[in-house]
Amino acid sequence: MINKVVGAKYVSILKTWVPNMVAWGTAGGVALIHFTDWRLVLDYVPYINGKFSKDE
């Protein structure tokens, strides 16, 4: 179906780039979490959320 819209040449190019885009996206996501407030992100992970209870 995508071949009809885009073309076979561009579909084959996309297939070769998908693993590279997934790797860079994962690295970018990890870097974003690392350089931002990691507690804000980890509060939504169920197992880790209990370890950081707020004693206010």
C-alpha cells in the first residue's frame, strides 16, 4: 500500500534507515531523561515509584 503512494525506491531506503532511527531515538530519549529531572520521569514507573516516597 505504501509502495503505491511513495514508491518502491523510497520504501527500501526507509527500511534501511529504520534501525538507525530507532537507535538514535532511544539514545536521545535516554539522554533527555538523564539531563532533565529524572525523578519526574521515574515517578510513573510503578516499581521504582515506591522506592522514592516523599517524607513531607
